[in-house]
Amino acid sequence: MGKNLIQQRHGKGSLTYRAPSHRYVGKLEHRPYDEAERQGVVSGRITDFVHCPGHSAPLAKVSYGKEEVLMPAPEKVRVNDEIQSGLNAAVSSGNTLPLKNIPEGTLIFNLELNPGDGGKLVRTAGSFARIVTKAGNKVTIELPSKKQREFIDECRATVGVIAGAGKQEKPYLKAGKKYHAMKARNRMYPRTSGVAMNSVDHPFGCGRGRHVGKPKTCSRFAPPGRKVGLIGARRTGRKR
């Protein structure tokens, strides 16, 4: 009898694969989208920069009077700098505005998918998106993947580039360093490829050498133990 695949063990929900969110500093999000922001501007101040094992970028604590929010720290800001959020905020690094008030060509991050959701896209170290065009109540934005996507102009974003660029360029040098980095997020490391396994461990595993030896495509309705490779693929290979 074959053994469970990695994705089957993952789906079981054991602590081995569960994110250690109890060690995270907090949730990254814009302040609540209230009337003060919709009609004017709210000012806050950066109180501290912190590290969180769940995020690649350094985080900034911003105090808006009685409330405090966490945001990815933008480049060229420091402790005690003023941060603005709202309709009439200045278009400068670290300030949060609706997309309709940000000029075309501006670099942005922590972008909302829906107005008021707190920010869902472009949140990793060194990343940014770019406003391309505006038409009606839609704004076209080029994401870090170079894919262009339309958003409602009421969605908010923060102006600037997230700090920590070049983080991925620094080599780990030792397997132990990589192990501890992955352990901090409960990521599986090292991860064995299917072709390197025995046939009881994976559909692609066998003693025929490190090659699949069978079609990689499988039905979308295949049982969990066979559901590997290109699942329900409409086409395979490079697009011509």
C-alpha cells in the first residue's frame, strides 16, 4: 500500500505544517476606512521598526492617537516621521491614499483588493506596483509579476517602495541557516522531489532513475493519492 503524499499530510492540519502565528507581531493592514479618511486626512507617527518571522519586510508601528497599526516599512522613512492616511494626504513615501488620488506612474505597495479590506497585495520586501492608467472608476496597475490588473479607484494603497530590497540576493551559505529560516515559518525543508522517491511514496517515484516515465497530467477528479503533476490541464508545454 502506498504512503500519503506531502500534500495529503499537509491537508491533515498537523502542527508540522501549521504556521506559528503565535510568534507573529501582528496583522498588517491600513487603519479602518472611516469618514475621517474618506473626507479628509488622518495623521500618525512612526514609533518603532520591528521584525516579524512571518514577513520578509521590516514592519513599522504607526500610532494614530489612541490606535496603532502595523504596516510594511517603506524606504526613506525613520522613527518620528509623520505618516498621513486619507483622501487629502500628500503623495509622498509612506502615505496612504485612494487610487483615484495617486498620479499615474507612481510606485505603490500594500494594495487593497476591495475598498477597506486593509491591503492584500504587494507586501514583500523590496516590492512595488505601478499605476499605469485610469479610466472611469477603474485604475490599471502593473503588479510585480508584470501582469496588469484593474482595481476600483476607491481601493487604497501606500506610496513608495517597501524596504528590504535585495534580501533574496544574499546567499544562505550553509544548509543550517536555510533550515532555521524555514523552521521559523514551519516550512518543509529539505523538500524531496517526487522522482527521487520510491514508488510507494509518490506516483513519479521508482527505480528507473530521476525521470517521471509517465504522463504528468491527471484528472481533476483523481483520488488524492494520484492527484500530482498537471491537474486538469487544458494544455501542456510552452505556449506558441
